[in-house]
Amino acid sequence: PNPRTPNPNTPKHTHNVATLWGIPRYLGIPRFLGHLELVDEMRGIAAGHFQLSIRTRFARFNFACRARTAPRVSTMAEKFVGIDLSVCNTVVSCSSKDEPSAVVVAVNDVSNRSTPAAVGFDGKMRLVGESAETRISQLPKQVVNALPAILGSTEAARANYARFGCLWNFTEEGRIGPMSFGVRDDLTLHPSSVLAPLLQTLVSYAAGDAVMGLKPGDEGSVQNFELAISTPDGCSDAELSALRGAIDILGWKPEMTHVLPYSAALATGYAARFGQKLGADEEKRVVVFVDIGYSQTSISVAKFMPPAADAETKELAVDASSCSDETLGTHAFCASLLQHVNKQIEGKGQEVVKLASKRGARLLTALQKSVKELSMLKDTTLGLECFFSDEGDLKVELNRGQFEEVIKPNMDALVALVQRALTEAGVTAEEVHSVELVGGGMRIPRVQTLLSEIFPSPKEEGDEEAAADSTGKAVSKRLRFSLDGASAVASGAAHYAAGRRGLKAKWDLSAQTSALGDDKALAECRELEAWMAQVNSEEQMRLAKGNELESYIFQVRNMLSGPDRALLKPETTEPLVEEASRWFEDAHYDQTTTLQVYEERLAGLRSALEEHGAAYYEKKTKEHDDKEKMLDAAAAAERQRRQDAGMDVDKDDRKMAKSERMKMATKNKEEGNSVFKAGNLEDAAARYQRALQHINKFYMLDLSPDEKAEADAVTLSIQLNLANVFLKIAATVEKDQGKEKAEEVYKKVKFATEEALKIDADNVKAKFRKASAMEKLGDLDGAVKEVKSALKADPENADLVKLKEKFDKLQAAQNAKAKKIYGKMFG
């Protein structure tokens, strides 16, 4: 229902994002111009009994943002996808061409918002994400986890391989393997070849399964998405080359794939969502972003400034800088805590635990959980049953004081990194407006306390006492958790993909040299990828057919135990079913059982059952048909009853998780878009109303600010679409049944637009459609008022200009008529 051109008045409350334009009230970053300088520095700090080699990179860039009425949108892309490619878990966000500013998190195949950065090989199956992660304990040599960490140079990759305790095989030349897959036991892969299926799967969560069907060199394959991948600020040239290699293997267009640092993604996301709150008298706003991730920490300083009053082009000036430490993160905290636990284990005479072992991986998972618990509680118990070789249990009492003492070197490094970022940015802590915390370490009380000491609350008379953290110490009012710590980077990247260039890319992937080298190596990798994909696909179909056969056997057993058992001739059919069951138990564990064999077995069993149990199937078919007729009649009667009662939307009392409820709402909305395009207006309206019903249920749950923002963005879109549908329905009713009948529909238009304006009071589309409805309802003055208000926000909108001209003519005609009447009345 929405036009293809992007709306310059997009919702204020979207998931991590909002409008990027509207000067001066809205502060946004559609495009950055300028330069970026990187200065590498090496330093080392002592941490306990070991030395941490810390590489700190500083990036400083100046840029100007041009105020525009709409973002740059690719004419080819239907979807805009942003990926936070972190070492442990990845996150995907996306928006559509129709609504590029309505960015939402794309859940994975098990409805989780984050997906492990892991790829595994199990027999003939290639596992990606969640399915790979669950197999690490059983197949440690076959599951490649922490994949983004080994994309750099061979030396850096091997260092990270040891740092993260990886167990899969890794060659001296920096290749992954040998692995066992399909008929091969010597499969050795370039990191780009392993990264390619991970990227493909992540993008498919946002752009649909059609992504999996894109074939390199196939003219019929059309890339319908634009992608932005966000990586740590210290991303090396070797890592970029590995990314380019993965994109080439997949056959995606490098010019439609962007790579940007975390700091740029966060700045873009912040400007999109909160930039509009820059006060009219606010000369400069300095915001510090503290991103404490799993493998790294980055500190960004951004200065947002309104354009000069006498500037010819109203440009927003932004100055930003960032410092990053690629060894400081929650993994480093857990590694320090592991040393503490090992001391206690050694003191009890037990063997210490190495990180690069099955026990080490199990303990690391428990330590991550303990760190989360110590962020909320003063003490916790780390317990693992049957942990040691003698089947003994591991039990260690931990408290927050111990944890803070253990990570003191890490906290010192964090403070130094913050101070360095401020110094390099040329600002003092007093000049900082707010500090946005994101990443897995944002909730650690010690982190909040240290940042509160650096950035204390501003002292103003009449201020209420600052809130306290879980230690009882006051948390500075300047510390903010406004951005969703898990998805802020991905959402900022999605905005970048949609054309809001928070930073003119220093990294141009289309000009980047591939890590694969020459065309011959690329052709070999593509051939290998095609083979792995085919083997996996065939195995998936084989297993699915086996599951179908097993399900059918259970179904027939239930039929044979039912009241119509005699009709199946059990003396004949039961032996057939039991024989099939015994065969399946053996075949299920036999990798040589082919898809064709399963198909033949299933078809043969069905044919035999239908032959011997013909009377049973005839009876069940008749019962089914009779029941369908009864249900159709009841449904028709219920529809008529609800229509007579003015109840257009079916009631839904199902209990769903928040992610599932939002997924259903989005699905109904997309269905409404599809049927609208097909011209089925009544059905489109019903789908949109059903989507609103899911959203209303979603609002009733306990929502975080970001979840509410996501719901607001989807609600705004639905209400605008619903208003458009009702406008078209009303026009048809007015033509066929008269103006009086159409008024009820125009009232629905007005209601939908008013609901939309509650979310975005300046939305041009809502005002346009509301004005159109109000004119039809006889309120011409109110309609004119809405049009004038919309024109203030978008004076160049041709549709608004045309509508105003129409209203001006109607008003002139009304005034002339009134003048004529009054002239007759008073002679």
C-alpha cells in the first residue's frame, strides 16, 4: 500500500532506529563526507600471571551530513540487511525498500535474536549457527566456532585460535581441517569457504530462503538485498580480504556489500533514533559509546552539532573518534576468572583445566553464566556435575568482591582506554552529554561504577538522588542504556545498507583484494561450495523422508488401535507395519540408505494399507467431508454473526512468546501487502487487522524500550497501510452505493491515521490520508489544516501540493456559494 519512494517522515519509535532527517529538529546521518585516519599503536599490560598483548587502534574522522528528505535507496534491493559479525554470536537486522527506516531484528530458524558464529560438519550434514553450536560437545573437531576470529593473517588467526580455546583442526598454513564430510575425510577449507555459508544463512533470516538459491554466474539469479557487515574497528586488511573471498564464493555483488566498523554502526544507530532530540539551543552534543563485547572493547566519542544559522546548505556537522582494544572483553573476564577457579582446583589436588579441552569449553560456558549472575547477585555457586576424570563434581563459591579483584587489570585497561579516547577526541569528561553502554559487559556493576566515576552526574539544584547500581553505589545519570545492547550494531549496519551513511566507508569491499587469490582458486572454492551444498541438501531430504516414513508407521499403529481397527484387516496389515518398523530401525542408522529407498518403502507401505484397508479409508474420507461441510456452515454462520455485531477481527487467545507474537504480526502484515497488490482489498484489510491484534497482545507483555520501539514501528506501518486500503474501499463503496454508505469506511480511515499519528505526530502519509478522509466526511477546514501541517514537513511533496490545490478550489467554491446566499439574504 505504501509507495515505493521512501517516506521522509518515518516513525520516531522504531527498533533501534528512527528517521535520519528533518533539520533542525531531527539530527541524522544520511551520508558522511570526509576522511578517516588510522594510527596503529602497540602496548602490553600485565594481567595476573600472564601478559596480554593489546593492540589499540585509534580512528578519527570528520564528516558532514547533508539534510535530505529521503535516504539513498538502491533501485535493485528489496531488503536492506545489517549483520553484527562478532566472534561469539551474530545478530541480523533488516528493513524493506518500502520502509527503509523501519529496521527490525531478524530472528533465526529457532526464533532467537542472536546466532552463534559457528559452522559444523556432521556426516553429510553441514550445520550452521544454532545446530552447529549444539554439536560442539559431541563433535569438537568438526565444529568451527569463533569463526570471525580466524579471518585475519595466519599469525593472528593462530593466536586467536589459542586464545578462544578452539578444538577443531587448524593447519599451520591457516586452513580449517582436515574435516570429515560426505565421502571425504581430508576436507581442508579456506576460512572464506567456511564463512560463506554462515553469511548466506544469516542473510536468509532477513531476505528469505531465495538467498540460498542464488548461483554464481547464473544470469537468472538476482540479488534482491543490500548488505552491510559491521566488524571491530581494528579489522585488518587480511580480514577484509577474507570477507571479500566469502562474498565472491557466494556470487554476491561486492558493490552491494559494505563493511563498516562497530563505532560507525553505533553512531548511525544513535543518530537515527535519538539525534532528533538535539535541542534548538543545544550547540553541541558529545556522546560516548562504550561497547564491551565478547572479544573486544571499543570506545567511541561523537560530537553532534546543528548547522550554522547562515549556512547555505543546512548540513549537520559531526566529529567522531574511536579507540579499541581487541583483547579486552567479557571473554577476557572469564579467562581471568578461570585462573582464579584453577587455583582453587589445584589447591584441592585436582588437575587444572585447560581452556582448549572439552572440560575447558564446558567450564567456560559455566563461567559466562556466573559472570551474568554476579552482575545481579552478590554471590553465586559455580557447579558442574561429573566434571573431573573420576566423575567428581566441581563446586566453587564465587562472590562479586572476588570477581572484581580478579578482573582489576581488565578494569584498569578499560579506564585507560576511556581516558585515551577522550584525549584523542579533544574533549573532557565534563563536556560529555551522555554515555551509551552496549555489549555483553554493559551490566557488570564494576564497569558502571568506574564509568560513573569518570562521568559523574551533573550537579544541579533540585535534582533527585541518582539511582544506585546493585552494589548500592550511585550510577551516574549520564550513563544510558537507550540502545539495545545486543542489536544496536546490527541495526546501525542495516541503516547503513539502506543508504544512511553514518560514515563514508573507508573499507571499499568492491576494491578489496580477495584472500582467495586468482580466478582459478575462486573457481575451485565455488565448485567445492556447490558440492557441499548439494551433499547437505540431499542429506536433508533423505533424513526428512526417513522421518516421514517413521511418522507414517506411528500413524498406522494408532489407526490399528482405534475403534475402526477391523476395517484395516489387522491380520494382514499389522505384520506389514511391524516389518517396516524393524527395517526402519536398522536403516535409520545406515548412512547408505538412500532417499530413493525411503521413498520406495513409504510408497509401498501406503499402497498396501490403502489396498487392504479400503473400507477404512472410504469411511474416514466420508467422515472428513461431512465434518468439513459442518465446519464451513458453522464458520459462515459465525462470520455472519460477527459481521452483524460489527466484529470484523477474529479473537486470538493463544499464548505466545514475544518473538513469536511479533513474528505473527509481521507475517500478517506482509500477507496484507501481498493481497493488496493483487487487488483483494477486503482480504488485505482483514490481514492488517489481524496483525494489529497480534501487536496489541504484544503490547500487553513486559516490553523493553527497544521491543516497544519495534512494536511502534510495525504498528505505524500497519495503520498507514490500513488507512490506504480503507481509502480505496471507501472510493469503491461511494461509487457503487453512494456517499452515505462510504462515510462509515472513511471514518475507519480517519481512525487508522489518528492511531498512526499517536506514534509519529509528523508523519506525512498519515496526514495526507487523514485529510483525504476528512474532506469526504465534510470537514474541509480540518482537512486543509492537516495538509498545511504536512506541507511544513515536506513542502516538495507533489501529492500534498495537488491535494492542497484541490482543497483551495473547494474552499473558493464554498466561499462563492456562501457569498451568493448572503447576498440574496441581505439584498
